[in-house]
Amino acid sequence: MRNCYIFLCCAIAGVFSYQVVAGQSSATVFKMPASEQANYDFKVTTLNTEWLSCTENGPGNETLQMKNLATVIAATASDVVALQEVGTSASFATIDTLVSRLGSEWGGCVEPWYVSNCYQNQAIVYKKARVQFVSSSLITNGGSAYNWSSGRYPVLYKLNFIAGNSVVPVSLINIHAKAYNDASSFNRRQAASEGLKTLLDGSTFNTQKIILLGDFNDYLTGTQCSSCTPKVSPYQNFIDATSDYKGLTQNLTDPYYGSPVIDNIIISNELFDNYVVNSAAREVAATQKVSNYSTTTTDHTPVSAIFRVSISTGVSSAPDISGITIYLNSTKDYVMVKSDVAVDRLALYNLTGQCLWTADTPVEKIAVSHLSPGIYIVVLKTERGYYQQKIMKY
């Protein structure tokens, strides 16, 4: 969360950190009993596919390259893979072909900045049982077209991680920065990084769970620029903002080049606690599933990180309370509460544990028309104990 402050009301071990939005009274927030929780791990990977579908550049055998990429992606056991250098056109839909090779359990999306099989677009493939695709769009206001390699803008993918019956929204930003080790290219990468961070620090993104990944064409520690002095990263603006961002891959090295990796992953602080420490890694074992990987498939090694989501599975100490019915009405404007049991207090929470609404007196409906689609938790304090129920707002 960048430049946004929330008062922490109380923490309940094993459940949520309950929060009250600034300006909202905390007098009616009540403590719930301890809950059981389930953990769900999600692996996120970035991979430059090296001119995929372009017969003029990259590996010479396009069919073999596609087959090998499917093999390697499957071997990473990733849930979502951000891809760079993906061509696409009406005559050859590259992502559809890759998804077909991966299998029916996979989905994919390419968001082209230029429709051609020899243009370097960004795409994703994902496991449909684990990741829900929401939307995609080019980010054209986070740095100039010139600095983003003459129009190769970042792509924003709005995704939901599926954790049991819950979903966790994530903003995945797939970048392919300006290449080459000359000072001019360094300056363009640096300016693009500054423009993107300014956007992400602003009100549109500063509370979102952001995973910024892709081919950065430079290091997070130092730079590949041969003439630049001092040797600082063009992404130093992200690295220095330690309370807001974390470079997960800044300590990874590529033994072949004897240098830090250029395929990187940065996250916003909303995901600090979800990152599985030391899980960032180069997927070398996956590349060994095919012969002559660097010449037949791509000259980049996949880089991954794992995120753990903990979801409450219910109030373990709550008694079995019958006579309570909670449901979303037909117009999706209200959550209806029907109870044959005396209710002392009610509250509505989101899945991060933020208290969105409370009442000290019984009510029969809770207004939710202003809330975004997602899963919410209604909590009742009754004469027989606590009761909670998840509600999906569509």
C-alpha cells in the first residue's frame, strides 16, 4: 500500500488482521473467535519466448519451439506464466496454439501493442482451476512510448487467485523493457521505470496486490550498461522504496553470463507477507526437459516465485446455530439477514479482514451495491455465539 494509512484495530491469531478505514468509528468492531485456515500456494513465472511465431528471428523450427515451450512451462508447475516476445496475427494465433499444446486445463491471453507474428507482444498462460482471468489492457500512461521501446508498453492483467471458495485479486504487470547495454538504452529503461512507479504509487494502484515481472533487460542490482557510471540499476527507484516494493530476484545470477538475471520479479508491499521466502528461482530443471534448449526454444531461463494465501475455513469454536439465513437478494444490492436467534451485533468484512460495516442493533439487510464483485464475510454475534457466512457478490 503506497502512501495510504489504515488504523490497525486488532489482530486475531490465525484469522485476520481486522482493520478499520480511517475516519470510521471502531467502537462497534467486535472480536471473532479463532478460525481454522487453509494455505494455498501459487507459483508465478516469467519467460521470454524469443520471437515466438516469427520465422525471421529466433529458433528456426517454429513447431519444435512451440512444442518445447509447452513442455518447459508444464515442467515448471506454475499457475500463471507471463510471456514476452509473443507474435500474433489473424493467420496464426500463437497463444491459442500454445494453450492447445498445454491442454484443456489451461487458458491464455495476449494483449498486443502491434498485431504481427514478428512483433514482440506480452501474453500470459494460466491454469484455469487456479487462476481466474478478469481483464487485460496496455498501460499507456506509465511512461512514454519512446521509453517503452517505441510502444512496447507494459500489460496489466487483472487476475484472481482461486483459494478454495475464495478469490484473491492480483494485478500482474508484464513488461519487456528496452534492450541493449548502451547509455541511451539505459536512460530509456530508467525513464520508463520512473514513469511506471509514479503511476503505481498513485491512487489507482496504491492498494492493489501488484506483481511486476518480465524481461527487464537489466539487473535489479547494478546495470548491464557498459559505459554508465555509477553502475546503478535503472530500476533503483523501486529497489530503494523498501517499504513499498521488494525485488524478489535481485540476488539471482545467471551462471552462463556471470551476471545478475535480467528476467525479474518485483512485488508491492500488499504481497510481502504472501511471498514464500527464498522461493524466487531460475527454473533450470524445467529447461532440461528438452534437448538443446537455448537454441531450439529460447535463450532465456524461466524465473519463478511462490506466493502463499491463507484463507479462513470457518469459526472453529462457533456452535451449530440453526435458524439463520443469509443471502444476496435478486438485485444484488443487499445482503439479506433472517434470524430466529437474537442478534446483538453484525459486521461485514472483506477477505483481507477489513471491517466494511457494523451495526449494534439487528438489521434485516446490509447495503452492498457500492462494493466491488468478490467474496465477503458476514459475522453475527448472537445469544448462542458467533456465526459467520461467506457471500459472493457478482
